[in-house]
Amino acid sequence: MRIFLAGATGAVGRRLVPMLIADGHEVVAMTHTPAKADGLRAAGALPIVGDALDREAVLGAVIGAQPEVIVHQMTALAGASDMRHFDRVFATTNRLRTEGTAHLLEGARAAGTRRLVVQGYTGWPFARTGGPVKDEDAPLDDQPPHAQRATLAAMREMESLVTDECAGVDGVVLRYGALYGPGTSLAADGEVTQLVRRRRLPVIGDGAGRWSFTHIDDAAGGVVAALAPGAPAGVFAIVDDEPAATAEWIPELAAAVGARPPRHVPAWVGRLAAGEAAATMMTESRGASNARARSVLGWAPRHPTWREGFRQAL
């Protein structure tokens, strides 16, 4: 199968390219960075250098490639650890989610591409009501912290574009949890890991906010599952089996990297120091269930729990 992979040199894309090649697919791999084209070629992909926010460039690349499937794994998350200015940090990623997705979808229609698979996110976007673990049908937050409103709106728009029955393609949204492993902020040299080493990532308030985690290889494996013959369209949470409260996973992360235990600060101090978005994520976020991905896509995490995964990856 010929696959057009946008974001081929990102954290997920780098793990995904060799998986697709090993499965016998022909991969046309788009990167924004010319210096990374040779690495894609060496991996067995056909590289294309282009800007996903340039409509004409994307249309030309997709129509020229004539792919059967388009996979969108584009983000701009390097250094995305400033939760006080959440929407500012995610501004480019939000454009990739909205404008970039629209360009790829337009290209898919023009090229006759039958399927579009995109990278989503699960966890803090859920409404902060009800139980601690949600499925894909649970509503998203209608009143997110002010600093996250543009980012949540971009997520909604992207999912709506992809799952619209009138879009003309079978749309698949893979909602990842917090990614960890090589190339992420939760890598051995990642931004979040460095904060933990310096004891600058405290447990805020009761630390009851639940987070779901996804190893980078399990994220790539979710894409592979979504490309299997007969795989349905829809929205799927690609997360491990154990959503965890921040009061639990932050100390475990510190132990995994040999750091001192994190500090604990009252919720009001956390809001003042890190902002409302960070405090809310630490105290009120909901985790996600992977039951649908397991039963419908036949996907299962190679790293079923972050406890083991942290220690192996870090």
C-alpha cells in the first residue's frame, strides 16, 4: 500500500517509518526539514520536503504521490513545557491540526485517497465531571482553563474535519495519551524529565488528576493497526492500561530517573506559580480507556503500564 506520511521525522514518525517499511508498504515521507531527507531515504522511504501550512505545496505533494492512505503525525512540541502559556506554546501545533489537516484532506479528495489517519490527544480535554476514566464517547470540556481554550478548539476542529461523513474519506483519529520515550518530553533528556530531575515539577494539591500514557512505539503501533485491512474509521484512544493520578506517577518518574522525590504544594500555590491550566491538569484531568482500540482495532500496548515503561525508557 502506498502511504503518504506527514510528520515523518517527528517523535512518532521516526518510529513509524521503519514499521511501515517492514510491513511492505511504500512510504512517501514528508518532512519540513531538508537536512532530514537523507535519513528518510536511508530508511527506505521516498522523502518530500514541504511545509504543511502551504496549501499548494501540500496539494502538489499529495496529488503527485497518489497515496491510498494519508497519515498525519505533525506537531511542533519541542520545548512545550510552559503550561502557563499553554495556547501560545501549542500555537503552531494547533495550526497543523486545523490548517494542516484541511490541506491534507483536500489533497486526499483530489488524489482519490480512501483513508486519513491523524494524531489526536486524550486526557485533559475531557469534561472534568463524572468518573476518573473516560471512553471516546465522553464529552469534552465546555469550560476549559482560559489558557487552553484555543488548543481544545483546534482539537475539536481537527476531529470534526476527519470524522465528517461528508469528508469523502474514512477518517481515523488516534488519541494518544502523554507520550514518553525517545524524542518526547518524557525521554531521558526530555523537558519534563529535566524538570523532575531539578525538582521543578511538584505534585499540586491532592494530585488527583488522572493521566493516561502512551509509549512512542505503541503510538506508532496504533497507526499500523488503523491501516490493517478492514480496520474501521472512528476515534480511538491509544493509551496504556493504567491511567494514573499525578500524585502517583510524578514520584515514580522521579524514582525512575534517580531524582529526589517531588515537592508537594497547595493548589493555590500551584495556580500562582504554574497557572490555572497546569493546576487543573494536576488535580482534575481524566484518564482514558483503551477498550475500544483493543476490541475494535485489535491493538494492544507493548508497554501495558507506564510503571514498567518509565523504567525501561528512562
